Amino acid sequence: QHVLTRLSAVQQQVQASLQQAEQGRILREGMTLVIAGRPNAGKSSLLNALAGTDSAIVTAIAGTTRDIIRENIHLDGMPLHIIDTAGLRESDDPVEQMGIEKARQAMQQADLILILLDHSDHPNEQITHLREIQAQLPEQIEQLIVYNKIDLSQQVAQQNEAGIFLSAKNGEGLALLKTALKEKMGYQNHGEGLFLARRRHIDALQRSQAALARAHTQLTVFYAGELMAEELRIAQDALGEITGKTTSDDLLGEIFSSFCIGK
């Protein structure tokens, strides 16, 4: 029980360090934001509104954007990399299909996916579209739901538990979105426990986290002390890539001695 308690504490510490490292990386490198939604939801208009330029072609024709459009901006000095993607829908057009596939690939690299819905659609359609879009998104990546075209639905600009309501066309509610994005980027927590981690540091923390999870399983499910100890060694080696230290700590020494395993 003592070993399990200490193992759980280490897992929590690594998880906290990983979150701080991810936040630090975003502050250093910028956050990658992918705008996803159905055709003609206003994705390109939103990109242009955030960028303050006409980076993307905007027309009333659904499916105008067929390739990835990238724009780099700064929000209060913090870099934000915005990616506008092809509308997600079933299509027989081979060119549009390629654009949709590129959109899915871009989402895998995102720090945040902004799901853009057309608020002028019927509420039932909005729910259906949201579910259809979410079914195509990577589950591990955070999502932000935004309702566009409030200028057509007489909705006031606001933010609530459902999402952010705005108009990319006239700019209503755009400030709410920018504030939300800055919060996602760690604007309010700048300097509080964050460190400007490199990608290799984050990779090492992720490998350590995975090894600790396996160690926890070996201990609680299979009662396999030797396998647990080996997973702990893997976790420690991964952390050693960051700290430069690879010597056994007290917890590892205790584990190895408890199960009579040579170091």
C-alpha cells in the first residue's frame, strides 16, 4: 500500500509537470488552432476576422476552401497559428476529398480545435452538425465550440456553457473569442510554475507518464513486482533525459529491494 501511495504521488507530479510543460511550449512556440466545421459555416470569415486580413477567399458558395490556409497572428504578444480547413462533409469531388483529408491531418497536430457552427441553422441541425463534426475529431485534443452568424439570428454576443456566440462578419463577440484563446494559451498563468519546455522534454514526460501508468497496472492488476519495477526504471530513464540524472531514487531502491530484484 505504501508503494502504491508513492507511485500515485509520482504519477500526479509527472502529470502536473506535463501540463506545465505543454503550457510553456505554447507560450514559447505558439498555439496551433484548427478551425473545423461544415462548409459555409464561416470558417474563412473567422480566419480573416482574427487575422485582420483577407487571407482566405470568402463566398456564399459552400466548399470554397479546399486546401489548408495558415495564418500566424499574435494575441497580446503570444503567437497563435491558425489553420483554416476544408468543410467537413461527404463529397464526391476528388479535389474536395483531398482537402477534407488534409483537414483531418491538420487536426492531429492541433493544440485546440475550434468547432464552428452556423447559428442561423435550425437548433436541431446545429446539434446534428456538432455531433457529426465531433465524431471526426481526435478525442485527445481540446475543443472550443463557437456559434457564428449571430447577425442573422438576432442572438446577442455572449459566452456560456454552450460556447461562444459571435459574428465573424461584423465582429460582434470577436473579443470574447480572443479572450478565451488567450486563456487557453495560459495568458493568465504566465510565469506561474511554467517552464519553456522543448518538444523533447514533453516527449520524455509523456513516455515517463505512460511507463508509470503501466507500472500502476502491473502492481494493482497483475501483482507483478518485477514488471512494475522495470516500468519504473523506464519512467526514471525518461525523466533522466530532462534532468541529466539516471541514478536510482529512493522509490526505485525500495521497489527493487522489496521484490529482491538486482539493480
